[in-house]
Amino acid sequence: MDIITIGLGLGLCGGLGASIWAAKNLQNELTKMQESGAVEHSENILKLSNLNSEMLNIRQEVSDLNELLGALKATNPELSSAIDAHQVLSSIKIEDYKENYARLLEIIDGLCIGINPTSDNHEIELSEVKKSLLNTILSNLKEAEISFSHLNPNPELAKKLGFFALAKSDLELATSCFGIAYRVLSGDDSVLLGLEKIAILEGNVQSRRQWMEARIQLDPDNPELLRSHAHLLAQIGDDAAKKDIKRLEALGVDTAADRSLLSGLMARAGESNEALEKIEQALAQDPSRGQDWYSHAEILFELGEPRRALDSVERSIELQRQDGPSWALKAKLLTVLNAPIKDSLRAATHAVALEGGGTDLILLKSHLLEASGSTNAAEESLLKAIADNPMNGELRARVADQYLMSRRLGEVEQLLAETPTNCDHILLHVVEGRLLLAKADRVRDGTGESDEQLLQDALQAFNTAIEMDRESGLAWLGVARAKRLLKDTDGSSESLRRASRLLEDTDSSVAGEQALLALESGDLVAASQAIDLADINGETPLISYVRGNIAARRGEFEKALVHFEETLTMDPGHIRARLNRCSVNLLLENSPKALDDAEILLEIAPNLLLAKLRRAEANMALASWSNAVEDLKEIIDTVPNHYHALTQLASCHMALERPERAEGLLNEALRINPEHAEAWHQRGLMYLDWKNEDAALSDFESTIRCRADHMDARLHIAALHHEGGRFEQAATAWMAVLAIDPDHEAARVRLSECESAIRA
């Protein structure tokens, strides 16, 4: 029905109403005139006659309008319901709706005649007038706080109105209507479809699946239903989607798109060869689908055929030039095939511009720029990507991790600090933990106390990551390292077991951490086995570093030196490797080299007190006492309870022939740590210098109580007994020296002298 006819109908209703209103007013006027006795003069009689004539005309007009309206309703039945509805609605006030349920239900039923829920497309063939009237009724019901269910509609009407509600996205009304219909018509496909459409609009995947599967039970061989169900299951990662595609195959109605979907499901399930077969069938049926060529390339890449994969992805790009994932895969393939960097870079640039490949491609593009010699451009591309994607927590974390590996701690800290408050990602917390561990490396003072808070903070960062994802191997590895450094061996071991189950075998970090943990426990065999396992995947700074530590623990200092040098060649910023090389050089009396390492460390990390201590010790070995004293005093000012620095400062004063200054320092060191062997030894030397042999002997004995292998203390004890003529005690002391060093010539000679003296 056209809009002109509808307008005419409603216009007639309005004209008829206006005429009736005019007639009524005229009748009232006549009545008043007659009652007032105003008809006294001929002029008034004439006036009354005119009014009567006008009244007759209006009555005729009303009659004509009634006839015209009747004819219009007879020839346009659909308009009849709209006119009736309009007339009824005009006569009912909103506050009276509760008393007119039956009339309202009848009106709604009449207005819904054009809705056909059983048709293929569930058409809503209603005129704008009917839609407007329905909306008015529904709005008034809502204003009167009346639910549609209060009208007690039949299920068919509820179903019709449900589709009307869906058409205008009124999910509340649609849910109510289809709920009414479902209670009676639970096996009605159109009702189930309505409920499915509600689930789609609500974004409720599981609910949509429920209603779709109920529809499939009614019509198990419906191709479109099976196809939609397969796509839904594929979307939520349910491999049961394969059953739908195979049923389509059995029905003989599967398409190239169906085979493509089945191929993707098989690939995801690890059935790469079967997936390849299906996608090749799809391409044979329809080679014009660019997405299928991309899938073909992905599967070939997975199967280790990058050259064939490259051919397929080229076909994909020919068919869909603006497909970011295809350009991303091409960039990866060209990189794997060692193609010219400019070709790989061109593909990566296209991919990033088309937002294909995600974070991996942004990083690959940066690496390729750097490999092409454009270091600044590589850096700028990363920073631009972060600026363009401020909420991409993974990108920010991975760039920060790259900076961390390059020892750019300040920039890592800035990147993390600039993270938007509502941006979060597990890797951000992992990188934060690693940053704190790296900072702890740079503030070590040798006592293990000043960096403990940083280690605790790092542990908290890793634990936060685990709260977000308990299956993060990287987070568990971070926990293991933090706990090892905090001397929590059991906790570290348990965390390492979790990490090893979650990380790939190619990751040598777990084996390296296991070796370091074994070293903490003094198990050199287990440490060697762990690091040999890590070495299968190639040498890394971590592997060389651990090998250096193992060699140093075995007393193989020259070998340890080689491993630490290998570590520093691969990673010049490796703090612990340089510290350890410095210590080994001191043990090997390579004092100038030890001093060089200490100076480099303090350039890298000016607050690394342990490096300052090593510099002081190197200067002591070079007899540069004043420089050593300066560093040691600075350490003690920063950490007053640094018992080793107090001991070394006392040694400097003794070398400078100021033993009176040494005594107080040594007493303080022993008060802080009564188990510090070197302090007992130094005080013994001081007493020996003061000719107080009894006190010296007592302190040397305390030294070996704290450290049984302290050779200098044992030599002094043996010499004091020997010179004092206490040959039996001297013989025992010399034998103790030989137990540590069987080739010690002086001890062997002196033991012989003692034995001769005892026999005499």
C-alpha cells in the first residue's frame, strides 16, 4: 500500500472527526439560542435558518466521509486495522491501559498481520504507519510499566512481535517475546532462530551455539546451518567443527570455502599433511580465493617448505594486494630464505603499513632496518609503532626487553613508566622484574643486603605476571632466578621445574639457571650436566658465564678466565661476568687487568660498590694504598656494616704502618660478623706485628675455625708452634698444611724437623 493511500485514510479519519466536532458545536449553539428565547426578530429567525442549513450540510459531509472511509477500509483491509487502532488508541489514556488488555492485544494482533516469521527471510512487511502505531503502543506499555506478557498473548503473536523487536534492536522486548513463544513452541525453528539472533546481538557465543544446535536437531542436513555452525565452532576453537564440514562432504554440497575451513581446523590440530591435502582440493576447485593461497603458504611453511610457501603467498598477494597477513608471511619467508634484505624489508614495510603480522612484524621490520645499516631508522620505527599503538602492551614490553638486552636500563625504565594506566600485559611485568634484577646487579656491595629490596620487588613483579597467567614459563623462570639470588634454594628449584615444563627445549635459559642453582648448592657435577644440555642449542653469553663459574669453583682459574672473556666478547655489558673476571685476575695476580675491569664496571654502573671494592683490592695488590683507602672509606660511608671493607681498610693501615688505626676497624668487622675469617687473620697479623704471639695464635685459630682451608693462617699457626719449640703441636699444624697442599715443600721440611726433634 502506498503512502498516499495511508495518508488519505488517516486524513479522512481526521476530517470526519473535525466535521463531527463542528456539528456538535453548532448543535450546542442552536440549543442555547432556543433556550434563551433569543428568536424574537426576523433577523434572528434568518440567522437560525442559516444555522440549520449549515447543520444539514455538516451532517451530509459527515455522512459522505463515513461512506468514503468505509469504502477505503473495504478496499484496503490492512488500512482498516491501522484506522481502527488509531481510533481506539485515541480513546484510551495511558493510565487506562491496564483496564484494556484485551483491546490492546487485539490492536497489536491486527498491526502484526504483515509479519511472517515462517518465511525464509522473516520479513517485517509493515507500513510506516503500522510501525509507528506499534511503537506507540509499546512505548505506552513501557510508560505504564506493563510487560507484554501481562497481555497474555498467544505464542504466534509473541513470535511475530519478537521479530519486530529484533528489527528495531529492542533486545529486552525480543527476549520476552521469544521466551513466551518458546514455552509453547520449543521445537519451532523460527523461535529458535529468533533466540539465536538475540545471542548474536548480545555477543553471547555459547548461547548462540546452544540455539543453533537445537535448530540442527530439527534439520540435521541443512547446509547453511551446518556451515554456520562449523564457522562458529572454529571461531571458539572447538575441533568438533570438522564433523560439520565432513557432513557437508557426505551430502555432496561442500564448497571450496568449506574445504578451506576444514584445512585450517586440521592445521590447528597439528594434522598438517591432511590440512595441506584439503586446502589443495579447495584451490583446485576455486583458485581465485586469495585467503586459500595464504593458508596454503602457511601450511607449507609449517611443513618446512619455505620456497613452495613463498610461491603460494605470492599468488595470495596477486589476488589481494592489501592483505597484511600475506605481506607479513612473505617477509618472514624471505628472511628465512636469506633473500636480499631490501626485498624482506619491502615486504615487512607493506605488512606493517597494512597492520599485518602484529608485534612480530614491527620488530622484524626494525631488525631488517638495522641489518641494512639504518640503525636510527630502526629505532625510530619502533618508537613510532609504540606511539601509534600506545595500548599494545606486548609491543612495549618486547621493545623494552630488547633495550634491556642491550643494557639500556634508563630507556627501559622510561618505556615502562610511560605505559598508559589502563594498558596491561603479562610481558610488561616480566620485563619489570628483569629490569629490577639488572638494577640489583648494579648496586651490589658484596654484603647481599643493599640489593635485597630490589630482588624482593623483582619477585613481586614476576608473581604479578604469574597471577595473570600461571602458564607463563618466562614468569616462572624470573621467580626462580629472584629466589636463587635471595638464597631460597627450594623455592627456586620448584619454580625452575615449572618453567622447564612450560618453556621450549630450545630455550637454554632454564638449563643455565639450573646450573647456577646447582653451583649455589656446591654441586659442580649437576651444574656441568645442566650447562652441557644448554650447549646443545649453541653457545650463548649465559653458557660461557656459567662455564666460567664452574671452572672458578674447581680452582681452574685460567680456564675460568677464558670463559669469562668469551662471555664479554658476546656481551660486553655483562656485569657479573666482568666482576668475576676481575676477581679471577686478582687471584692470578693479574692486578693491572683486574684494575681495568673494575674501572670499566664503574663506568657502566657508578653505584656498583662491589666494583669499587675490587678496584680497592687491585690497588692494594699494586701497593697503591692511598687510592685503595679512598675507595674503601667511600664504601664504608655508604654501607657502615660492610665488614669486608672494614677488614681491607685495616689491611691498608697496617701496610701504611698505622696499626693503631687497624685495630678498631677489625674489632668492628668481627662484631658485625664473627665468622669473617679474613678479619680474624688480619687481626692475628696485627698482634703478630705487635709481638703478642698468644693473641695472634688465638686469632689464627679462629680464622681456621671459620675457614678450614685458610692456608696462611695454618702456616702462621705451624710457624708459631715451631718457633716456640712446641714440636708436637707444630707437627700437627704442618700435617694440616700438607693435607691442603701435599706438595708444600716448606711444610714437608719443617714436619721432618719436628719429627726429629720429638725423637730426640
